[in-house]
Amino acid sequence: MSTYWVWIGVIIYIVISLFVAVISRRGNLTDMEGYFLGGRKMNGFLSAMSYSATTYSAFMMVGLAGLTYQGGVGALGFEIIYFIGVSLVALFGPKFWIAGKKKGYLTPSEMMGDRYESQTVAMIIALSNCLFLIPYSAVQLAGVGYLLQGMTNNAIPFTVGVVIATILALLFSFIAGIRSVVWTDSLQAIVMIITSTIVVLLVIHGLGGFSHFFDTLKQNHSDSLAVPGNGYFSFTTFLSMTLPWFFFSLSNPQVSQRLYMPGSLRGLRNMLMGFLVFGFIYTLVSVLWGFSALASFPHLETADLATPKLLSSHLVPPVLGVIVMIGILAAAVSTIDAILLTLSSLFSRDVYGNVKKGTSDAKQLQVGKVILPIIAILAFIFAELKLNLISVLSVASSAGLIVVVPAIFGTFFWKRGTAAGVISSVTIGAIVVLIVEFTGMEPPLNLGSGVWGLIVSTVIFIVVSLVTKAPVVKALEFVNIKVSDAKKIR
Amino acid sequence: METKRGVLWGTVFVIIVILAYLIPYTALTEVHAWYGSFLFWAIVALVIIGFNFLVTRNWGK
């Protein structure tokens, strides 16, 4: 692909999205609630587009496509199980939203700290989120580096791609906090969905249309259309991969924090429904993309090459190839900027705010703005170092974040849940995940680290809670929240 | 009332989750065509959209 056109595409993308970020500077940006939650006044459509762009990273058109190439239709199942898990928003969304409106929580960890009446709970959850999400951002940044490098045959070096992605993510989150993230996310979501859909339709048309396309798969790669198929997606592998992602909408703070933002419960509903429609299309498109690579280039050395190979093939016109590449770049940046902003709010509110007692809202915001570039630089350094440690932590991220899930369920559904239960379950659960990932040991029953992390943290949370004393009054406040309570909130 | 409805929806949800795991690994393992697991999981996704539409229809009313 011509480097000239890649640069032109990248420059146009930067100029337009920066323009959008700058014009999004409206409303109150001088307090924590305004900067990190948009004053809890976000409308449904923007929330939906931003939720989509934040959730779906470069993984979809590169990683998921590669997974489809390698393991077949099981990759679709993997993504659909995640998709089903988003329904947890229907259960937890109104509770988060109502609790946030009533008490002014800025982060899920702050809310849990209050529910369990323990600042240590807030700090431990915030720190464990940072531990797993900074390496995850680093891998996203590295993804951009590899993408630009691969598309231009090394004319754009790895580091240049990583620098571009870091600076953009930082600017999008810094310029107007969540407002610039949401507006640029929305633009990027639209670019992602339109470009990928067009290119997939074009490629399938080039391969002889849907029916011929599936006939080719059936004749030459029949294993790819069933599970376990070629054996890649054995049931235990499938279960181990999907379980952490099933709880993604709760366990990942950059998306669960979104539950505080819509201006109304109606807006929250529109966010959920809008996301589901977007996710349905984007998932099918990404999987069909992977299948197209399999039908066109069945003998690639590694599945990672599926997307670059297809993009630079005769099936995709060069200009469209550049546009899709920008779509993938946008998918990565829109995920990283949201994570940066959320981690900055977690650190300033739950770590700094608790360590240094009595700090004002303005001071916390100032710390948040200072910490934002520091987190970005850390992610950049991790991406540049290409350390094995980082990729292990990144793979462990979905598994590592899952250990907070029992505590989240306990917040709203179990009045016996205690701070000691949360602290021990999150700490020991995270250690279990890290041991499994770092040692590369074969976990019992062949179930992955996330499954064991969830089992261990659930058992510990229940047992320790039962032998310690719960804050009954506070617990009941949370357990008794009902959707109808929203009527009392103005 | 809210609790009763919640239990009903919760049961429906758990059934959908179990089917999404089991059907492709049992009834559809030998169906090597687009109308096998590919279609099944796509339909599950549509069912989930409908499910969420119904569960949240009274939000904010």
C-alpha cells in the first residue's frame, strides 16, 4: 500500500478528529463530575456510539478476524457470548445510575468503597484496575505501531505509529475530558462501522457473492463452519476464553463508569440498545472479514497476517484499504483514550483522594489532569519495550479484572457482603490469575486463569463475608434500589 | 411485582446463555454450513437485542 496515501489518510483523520475534540469543549469542565462524567448529562445516541467505540478496539478487525481465520465460527460464538453478557447492563445499569445520581459517585470503585464502608476497598479495586488496564492500553498502542508498519512495508516505523496513537489518545482525553472522548469516539465509531461494512461487502462480492463464498468455505474449509471444528475451539478453551468476556460490561471500569453518564434512564436505555445494534453489525462484519481471508489466502504463516494480507490484496481498492486502516486506527485510539481517562479518574479520586484526606474536588481534578499524561507515557514506554511481561499482563487483563465481579454483585444483591470479603477476594483472585499467566502452568481441568480467578474470588468473597460483619444499613440502601426509584430523581 | 418480573426475565436469560454454549457443541457439531452454528449464534444475538428491548421498555417512563 502506498505510504503517501497512508500519510494522507492519517493526516485527514487527525485534523478532523482534533477539530471535533476542540468543538466539544462545552459545559462545565472545572469539576470532577463535569470533566469525567460530562455532568451526567450525556444523550443516548452519543453515549451509544462512544460505548461502542470504547468497547470495540483494534482487536475486532485484526484479532477477531485472525481468530476466525484460525479457529472458524467459534470466534463468532466467542464474541456473541460477550454480546449476551452486555445484557448485565439491563440488570445493573439502573442501579449504578440511580446510586450515582443520589450519591454523586464518580467511579465504580468509589461506589463500592462507600457500599462496603471501606476506603481500602476503593483503593484496592482502583489499583488492580490500573495494574491490568495500563498493559492492555500498551498492547493497543503497539497494535497501531504494527498496523502502520505492516501496511507500508516498514516505511512508517513502529515507533512513529505508537507515538501518533499515544499523542492522539492523550489529546482526545485531555482537551475536554469525557466530552472530547465521547465526541471523537462517536465520529470514530461511525467511521469504523461504515468502512468495515463496505469493505466486507465488497470483498464478498469479489469472491462471488454470499452463496458462492459460503460454498467455498464449505468445500475447502468445512471445519471452519462448526465447533470444535479443527479442534482450536475445544469446549474448555471456548469456556475459558468467553467467561471473562461475559462479565466485561461490569468488570471493565472504562465501560461500567459509562453507566453514570446518561442524563436520564431513557438515555441509558438508548445507550444499551444503540450499542447492541452496533455490536451485532460490527461482530458479523469482523467475523466475515476473517472468513474472507480464509477463503482467499488459506495458507498464511500466521493468522495475524489475515487482515494486512486482505487489505493489501486486489480484492480491496487501495483507497478503501487506507480508509479501513484508518477505521482500525480509530478503533484502537478510541479504546485507549477512554481507558486513560477512566484510570486517571480512578487514581485521582480513589487513590489520591483516599491517601490524602480532605482534598478538594478542584485539587483532585488537577491531579487527574497531571496523571493523565503520566499514564499515557507509561503505556507508551510499555509498548516500546515490547516486554513479554506486558503481553502477559494484557492477555491476563480480562481475566484479572473479573475478580472484582463477585464484589459488584454483592454491592447490589447481597447484603451480607463485607469489606474484608472484597479485599481478600480481589487480592487473592488477582494473585491466582497472575500466577497462572506468568508461570504458564496448566490450570486444573484445563480451565483458564479467568475461570479460576472467578471461582476463587467468589468462594473467598462469600466465606470471608460470612465470618465478618457487614455494614447492614448501608448494604440495605444498595440492595433496595429499584428501577422505579428513578422517578424520584430529577 | 418488580422482583417477580425480574426472576422471570432472569430465568429466560439463563436459558439463552446455556443454549448459546450447548447447541453449537451438541446438535450443530456436524453441520458444516452457514445455516449451522453461524446462523444459530447470529440468531442468538438478535434474540438478545429483542430481550433487552423488552426488559428495558419501561425505563424512564
